[in-house]
Amino acid sequence: MDIKQDHITTLHDFCVDEKELMKSVCDATAVRPASIVMPMLYREVKSDALSNIVKQLNQCDYLNEVVISLAAKNDTEFTHIKRFFSQLEIPHMIMWCNGPKINKILEELKNEGLNLKRYSGKGRDVWLALGIASLHSYAIALHDADIHGYTSMIPTKMLYPLVEPEIDFKFNKGYYARVNREKNVMYGRVFRLFLHPLLQSLVELIGEETDFVRFLRSFRYPISGEFALTSNLALDVDLPGDWGLEIGIMAEMYRNVAPKSICQTDLGFYDHKHQKVGTEESGLIKMSGDILKTLLRVLIEQDHVKISKEFLISLRVLYQKNAQDNIRKYHADAHFNTLQYDRHAEETMVEHFNRQITNEGIKYLRKPVGTRIPDWLRTISARKNVREQLLDIVIADNGT
């Protein structure tokens, strides 16, 4: 718990009156409607977390709609998801993002010169859902479908700063303690052991804290998947099509929004599905590589940092030092809180992340143009009514 304010406004949970907060959001959304976008894979329907999410969302009767952006293999899986969400009393739509009807629209856009079929995964699914959610809502909150301990306060806290006219923020980033208090384990490895020491290392290597690095370091958890933004912003963001989604969103907010219109909000304790360490093609290792490539791109675009092979080698040396310093600090923190802490596993993770700096950094230098999905404004210029066409497809699919 702290009271610190920094470059970005922080909304702490000192003594939030949950009933009053819910009432305020209910009142405000009568004028500024709000929606939820929840990307999910079909397999997440088997998670214990999802049933509780539905139960908690049913308490958020201020919501205009919930858009579930689904990746499913076939019609059987899609139908199963529709049946599962029949228990959700809030107006909702299942958007089968890789289904045949949406793929047909994307194929038509490709023939018109806008190739969106080259993108896949969470980034594209979020992009598609933002397209239809922005049609009828002023504010949109996004969160994953695997949050354990989910409560109605998570969407309410995310949306409040946007829909409440008295404070009137345009973007809100959720942050939380990645500690499982039942298992007494500290998570958040990609942030704790990769991004945080990497940003420290960039400051040391460049010799100053560049504007974008300062922006990122002002957030408690810049790679959290929970955020809310206004619909006009949702139409004007270029999203990475890979694990760099969260950093990509931060880069777009840095580029498009004044800092005084951005905030971050304390969501409390938080736990969700934990990725395996993986390889360069999967899991946390791939995630770190995708984050690195997005970060390098933004440093070049926004702060005009010159990236070279020598730069990457120096960055790797500094990162190793800073990451090991962080391990010592987290070990002490875990010890103080009687948390389990496997120092060897943390050191091994840092070694994996360290190799990614040069492996993925060199790949980026060979192909420096990122895989960013064009923003909705460009897509609408290619086909004016494309969002309405997608919405018609989703409504028809959900009605059958």
C-alpha cells in the first residue's frame, strides 16, 4: 500500500466504498454507455474461473453489453460457448473471430487492398471486438477470461474513471499484486524479471530516461491485460498481432493521449492462468521476445533511439546485472512475507530472457517493420460500413 503519485495519475484503493462506486458507475453509464470485451480461447470454458466471471458480471447491470471475442476450431465449439454464456444475464454477444463468416469479410477486405488475414491470435481478436463494441458504447473495458478471484469491482474500477464526468479520463490501466495468497507464490515473472530490469537497463545504456521509457516506468504494471479506453481511442490504435499487444497499447496511448487524461487503478490481488516457461515459439519466452520487438520499434519511432547489434549486446549485459539485482530484492520481499520463492528457477528464467534480447533483437533488425494491425479508422475508410457488417454477422450467429 502506498500513496505515491507519479507522472501518471494513480487511483489507489485506500477505502473504496464498493456500493457507492457501483452506484456512481450505474448513474454515469446512463449517459456514457460502457461495454466489456473479453477475448478467450475455447479451452478456457473448462476453467473454474469463467463460471465465477459470469456470476460477477451479472451484478454489473450497468453494462451495455459484453463482447466475447472467441477463437474456436469449429461450429461445435462455438455452439458450446453460446450455451455456456446463456447464464450471462447481461446483454452479450459471442464473436467467432476465426469463424467462416468473419473470415469471408476479411477475405473481401484483402481483395480491396487491406490484408487483415495475415494477423491472428489475441491481438486480432481484440481488434475485431473493439470494432463492434465501439458502435454503441462510450467506454470499453478489456480483460481476460481466466481471472481467478474475479469480482464485479474489476470492470467497475476500470470503467469508473472514464464514465465519471467529474474526472473524465480517456484511458485507464489496471494494476494489481500478482501474488497467489492460497499457494503463497509470487507470479508476474515477465514484468518482474524481464520488462522492469530491461527498462532500467535502457536508461543506463542510453544515458537518460527517454520520454517513452519514463511513460512506461510510471505504471505499476505496464503489461497487465486489463485496461479501459474510450471508443474514439479504440478506433485509432494500431495493435500488434502478437504477445506485444499490451506494450503496443501503451505505445498508442503515449502517442495519442495527453498524460493528464491517462490513469492507472488498483485492482487489488489478482491471479490467472500461468503460462509455461516455453520456448522461442511459445510461453513466457516467446512473450518476452514479442514484448522486446514491440519495445524496440517504439523506441525507434518515438524516442529516435538507434538500435544496433552492439546496442543489443550492451543491453544484454546490463539486463543480466539488473535482473539479478531484482532477484535479490524479490527474494527478500518473499522471505519477509513468508512466500515460497525458488531462486534457482528465477535465475534460470532470467537466463532464458537474456538470450531473447539478442535472439529476437537481431530478428527485429533484419525485419524492423512490425506486424501491426491497421487501426479501425483506416479500415472504415476502405469499407465504410464494415463494423456494421461484422455486427450483423455476430447478431445472426448468436441468434441461431
